[in-house]
Amino acid sequence: MRPTISPETITAAITQHVRAREELISAYPDLDDDTLRDTLEGLTDATDIIGAVIRSSLEDAALLDALSTRLSDMKARRDRLEERMRSKRDVARRAMTAAGIDKITHPDFTVSLRSGQATLDIIDASQVPPAYLKPQPPTLDKQGLLAALKAGCAIDGVALKDPTPQISVRTR
């Protein structure tokens, strides 16, 4: 595992990079972008430090993917075990009911039949009286608002935010 780069290290490297860039542009106003970039890369550690931060984020992404897969697999296993448990208990319940056995005592457990509670069976929701319907609070249609604002509509209470630069990382 790579050592973590502190925010102070990044800030110092960027400050050094910006200062060197300004000095080079001031001293050599006709300097082309490629030469400036190559010179700055040799003078400062900024690109190496940013590269290390990105490399670390790629490692985190790989771990995140692996954990997500593992969690998904474990949840599926848990669900299978839960269904298996329910199925086995259902078999025992049906067997006890059919055999007329109300209670079985073993050294490590006791199982008994008891009457269950009534459960709700919704046959046709459209026939349920309105008194049993819960009103839902309205929710914003964010996609609709965004589309309207992009189309030039003025809508009170919302505005388009200026885009922020984003980072794109491609791996080979």
C-alpha cells in the first residue's frame, strides 16, 4: 500500500508549480504550451503527486468494486439461507399440523404450534375507501426542471449552477 499524501504536501507542490509557471511565463512570454508543461514537470513534483493521488483513487475504486461484489455475493447467500430456514420451518409446521402435534421438546429447543395473527390481503386496491389512503407529499421533478432551465425557461426558486471542472481518468 502506498503512503497517503497529505493535503499540505499537495498544497505545497501546487503552490510551487503555480509560482514556477508564473515565473517561466513572465521570463519567456513566447514559450509554447508543450515546452512549458515539460519544463514545469522537471521543476516541480506536482504532476507526480497528482498522479499518486489518482493512482490511490484507482486502488480505492478497485477495492470498492471488490467489496461491492463481495457484499452482493454475501447478501445473496444470506437471502438463500433465510429462504432455506423459512422453507424448513414451513415443512415442520405443516408436518406438525398434519400429525396433530402441538409441541415437541428436545434438549436444545422446544417447538410449538400457536395460532398466528390475521394478515392483510389486498384483493382490489381501487375499491378501498379514500379514508384508508395516505396522501403523499409532492416531490420535485428535478429532470424536468433541469430540461426547462436548459431550454431557457425562467423558473422562480431554481437556477442552473455553473459547471465545475471534472476529472476524467482512463486506465490502460
